[in-house]
Amino acid sequence: MPPTTISDLGAAQDPAQPTGRPRTSPRILLLGGGSLGLYAAKRLRRRLAHREASLVVVDPRPYMTYAPFLPEAAAGSIDARYVVAPFHKALKGVSTLQGKVSEIRHAERRVQVTPVVGEPYWVTYDHLIVGLGSVARTLPIPGLAEEGIGFKHVEEAISLRNHVLGRIDLASSTWDPELRRRLLTFTFVGGGFAGIEALGEVEDMARYAVRVHPGMRTEDLRFVLVEGSPRVLPEVSEELGGYTIEQLRKRGIEVHLSTFLDSCVGGHVKLSNGTEFESDTIVWTAGVKANPVLSNSDLPLDAQGRVRTNAALQVVTEDGVVVPDAYAGGDCAAVPDLVSPGQFCPPNAQHAIRQGTHLGENLARVLRSADVRDYSHKNVGAVASLGTYKGVAQMLGRFKVRGFLAWVLHRTYHVFAMPTLDRKLKIMAGWTATLLFRREVVALGSVMQDPRHEFLAAAVPETPAAAKTVQDAAAAAAAGTPAPGVDRPAKRPAAKRAAAPKRAKSGNATGRAPSAASPASTRTS
Ligand SMILES: Cc1cc2nc3c(=O)[nH]c(=O)nc-3n(C[C@H](O)[C@H](O)[C@H](O)COP(=O)(O)OP(=O)(O)OC[C@H]3O[C@@H](n4cnc5c(N)ncnc54)[C@H](O)[C@@H]3O)c2cc1C
């Protein structure tokens, strides 16, 4: 069946029912509802009445993620639900289509959307805004695709938290020292902002979890940072980068600079400096690249796969000729940085949010026949948390702050940048509650079971044949295929790999509570 074409707004809300009615107002289609898309849509809605333009956001997620808070979400300092801004709250008066853009045909003013469920369909538009962001920049390192965990989305932050806490639980229940060491070895690859903050926050949480865990010691934990360049946090001065390394080392974190991950097949990590160890957790935060779906478009791209724009955020050809009705910004666009001539704006939220607002303003001006304005933003600084009460910050390029004050700056800056008032208030309430009642370090969903297994066992009558059906169903669930006699296969949980230790070498890493004679309890006695 050929993909459906949606050409009016009513149909956009009901993709299955296309109609050929002509639009009464221009449609602005926003690809991606992230930092750029959300702020562009908000500004456009504020500037333009419904009769002046209809707005449609396409995104596979029904929310925008405020990524700078992901490390705190992974550490449980912020409830993961509050680091996202749901479109139904943040984007009043804007239609949304949940699905992935799979092709862009700007010459024909149409975009193909592949919904999570159902057939792909086409959406037509009059003006296009591209804010498709970036994806993890990976390398063909043996074992990375199988073992690595990304850190760009809230789902990954939740999964990492459960994974780490689950490993601590499992380690406390095993008698095998090698397995225990492997379970408690956490490797982070990439020393940029995302990697350092994720490492700092997660280590802080793990340290706390181990302290409150009967029979565990903080010395049992091994956190390893691998960074290819000779320094970390390139966004701040060398001095602050050096201070960061010093702080991490003081906490017992192993830092390998000018070192690359060579291989991690089966969790056996090999570094370019000859170091080798077993690690059950490999977090990959070594940079990003523009969303690869852009290569399936007729928009002009640069050598790095980013959409070319001018300083007014209009899409331009290689020769600088404006492509009519197309705008782009954020991580997926090469936007000239007027503050640093000859360079492009770095991929960060500071720029993406401001570009979104600026882009919305420019497009509203175009629709009212006014001139567009160039985007220019001088970096206000960089703030990074290294865990509770610890941080580094460099403000206005000159003022260097470290420790508690930097951490306060980090939280203050980001909570004000977080979209929607209720999110800001809920995050602050959460911080206050943690201060009063300490943090929660319970792993949810980390038990070595399919969450549907128990229900399935209860739902299928207990006969030998039925028991086999349950086993078949469980096996089918693991393989992702339907089992005979069961209507729907039990779904593999998203965090499945987080749920069970791979290659458990002894039969005692079962997740059951350690007996009084378990090594964990013996060690402390
Ligand atoms: C862990 C982490 C920490 C960070 N910390 C900071 C920080 O402290 N300060 C800072 O300034 N920046 C930080 N950043 C970077 C910042 O978050 C990004 O630069 C910023 O979000 C980019 O905005 P964007 O709109 O271009 O992309 P995004 O915000 O990523 O939005 C892209 C959107 O496109 C959607 N999308 C993807 N593919 C498709 C598709 N095929 N079809 C439709 N929609 C699609 C996504 O679901 C998403 O909603 C951090 C990033 C990470 C990952």
C-alpha cells in the first residue's frame, strides 16, 4: 500500500483519514521537538494566531528532554519524569505527530513519517524547521555495539541507574570474587561534559548505595574514565579540566587520558595503553554527530552531515543561496558563529534553545513580510556537576568557580533553563526532599526476570503442558518471536540487558538475598 499523504491539519491528527481539503493557513512543520524544535514552536505560537499558521511537530517521543539534567536523573537526584517537558503541557496550540521522520523531500514540500505503529505516511507543509538533533558518534570498536550503553536519552539514564544499582545488588549476593569485581567495574568512555557529568553523578550515587548496602565497601567499586585526548572538559580552561581530573582521582576514579578503547568483546575491556580488565558496564559518551536521517533528504548538507544554514538560520546551498521555506538549527545544523568568525556554533543546549527562539521569531517575521535577523550569541559560560555538592564552572570565559559554589551555579542555571514552571518547581521540591530524607538507591526493574513472566505463569493453568508453554513463552519473549499457545509474546523489557549479568560465571549470582554466611555479610562481620 503506498504511503498515505496528509495535506490538512485535521488529517494530521488522524493520519489514517487523509482529505484533500486545501489549507486555510500555512502549515509550519517542525521536525524534532527537542531543544530547538520546542522553543521554535513556542515562539511561533506566541507570535502567530491560529489563522496565521498551523504548527505541527513530528517526534518519536511525546516530550522534549532537557539533556543537561540527564546525569542527575541517572543518579536519582531528579525524578526522571521531571527532566522531560511533555508536549501536551509545553506546546499548547501545537499539533504533534508521534513518529520518526524517515525522508525529507523539500522540493515537493513533503516529509515521510514512520509512526511507531502503522504504515509510513507523507505530511505536506509550507515551511519546514529542522531540529532533528544528533546521535551518538560511535566507532567500529569490537564489542561496542553489543556491550555499550548510550547516554543521550532519558530512557538510557533510567536504564543506567537501574543497571548500576542492580549490579551492586548482584555483587552483594555472589561468592565469586572475579564476578563481583566485574559487576562492580564501571567504564565511561568520553571526557566531555556528558561523560564527566554522568561519571561524576553515577559514581556519587554508587558510593552512597554501597555505603547503605549491608556488607559492601566503597573500595569494592571501580570506576574508569577513558578519554582519547590529553584533557577533559574542553569547554572550560585547562586549569579547570586539570582540577576536574584531580577531583575524580581523589575519589578513586581511574582516569586514562590520551587513551582509546580498543575492544570490549564480552565485557573484556582492552585499552590502547595496554590496560585490560573485565567490566559489566560500558557507557559511551564520546561525542555526537548530526542525525543520519538527514542523508535521506534533498536539503544541502556539509561534510559532517549537518544542514547548512546562514546566520539567520535559513537553510542555504553550498554557495550561500537561501533555500526557500526551510530553516534549521541545533545539533543537526552548521550555523555560522558570528562571535567566532569562521567557526560554527557548538552543539549544545545553550545555542539550540536560543536558536529555537530566534528561528521562531525570524519565521514569524517572514510571514509578516519583515526581514530576518542574524543569530548571534556569546557563550555565557559552562557549568558541570561532578556529583552532589561538587562542580566546576567557567563564567563569561574568565571567572573560574569550583566545588560547592560551582555546583550551586550548575543547579541554578539549569533549573531556570528547564522548560515549564511546574517542572522547575517539581525539580526543586525533589532536591529539597532528597536533602531532608537522603537519596533513594533502589534498583527497579533490575531483577533478572521478564516483568511479564510472573503474570504469564499465573495466567496459564498449572499443568505439565502449560508449564512448557510458559517456558516456551519466556524463551520466545527472549528471542522476540511468538510462542505457540500464547497470544502475544511477552515483550523484552527495554532494560533487558540491565536486568541480568551476562556470562555469570557461578550459579550464585541469582539475585536472591544473601544468607548470613554470604561473603558480603561475612566480610563486614
Ligand atoms: C548527557 C548530556 C548532557 C548535556 N549537558 C549539556 C549542558 O550541560 N549544557 C549544554 O548547553 N548542552 C548540554 N548537552 C547538549 C544539549 O542537550 C544538546 O546540544 C541539545 O539538546 C541539542 O538540541 P537539539 O534541539 O538540536 O536536539 P535535541 O534536543 O536532541 O532534539 C532532537 C529531537 O529530535 C527528535 N528526533 C530524533 N530523530 C528523529 C526523527 N527521525 N524524526 C523526528 N524526530 C526525531 C528527538 O526525539 C529529539 O526530541 C548535553 C547533552 C547530553 C546528551
